[in-house]
Amino acid sequence: MANLIVRHRRRWYEISLPHALFVNNTFVGVMKGDVASLALPPGNCLLRVQLGGPVRVWKWNLDLSLSSCRVVTLANGSPVTVAFHDRERFWNILFDVDLFLWVLGLFVKMPLIYKILSDLFFLVWLVRLVLVRKRFYSMTLE
């Protein structure tokens, strides 16, 4: 058996959320912390890390998950470490600043131009998130 180690590299201010792990499109478990270890047979496998899942809205199932996939080659006896992190750092900083200004706007009157720009930015951020949701994480071999 080969040992596959999956590591979540997150920044100090990011909260730890549970991620689902899939090997060859088969659910193998939930990664509750920052490190998970799997014993798998040697060979190639498709590793997918996923946050979230389908949400039932009225009659439809909407897939709102964020995920990424990577093919990993496992050798007998040698551990392989795959690290993943959120590749949307620039967008997250902009979103955090906008969120801070939105909270500030609850206590202080903000100009109308801020409201228009904030709503436009949120719309662009949301569209971008939907477009990159299947390659949201950057996965690297360590």
C-alpha cells in the first residue's frame, strides 16, 4: 500500500472548513483538520478536494461546490504529499475590504457611488466564483 497525505495550506486568518476527499470519483471521507492520510494501492489515482455540495432549491439540485482535481502517481512504500490552497487570494482581499466597508456603512453614511461600486464588485466576484468553482484550489505535490 502507498500512503497519500493531503495537506490544506491555509493562511492564519482563514477558518478551517471540512473538505470532502474523493479518489477516482469515489467519496473516501471528510477532511476535518488541515491534514489527512490515506492508504491506497500503488498506481495513478484522481484526487479531488471539494468544499460544499449540491443544494436542493425547490425542484432542482444546484451544485454550489468549490473543488479541484489532480492526478497523483503513487509508488509502493513511498508517501506522496499533495498540498492545496485557495488560489483566489487577490479576490479574497478585495472581498474582505468590501465586506469591512459594508459593515462600516451600517454605522456611517457612505456615498452613493460606494454602494453602486460595491454591488458591481459583488456581482463580478460572484460570476468569477461560479466560473472557477471546478478549479478553485491550487494543488501541488510536495
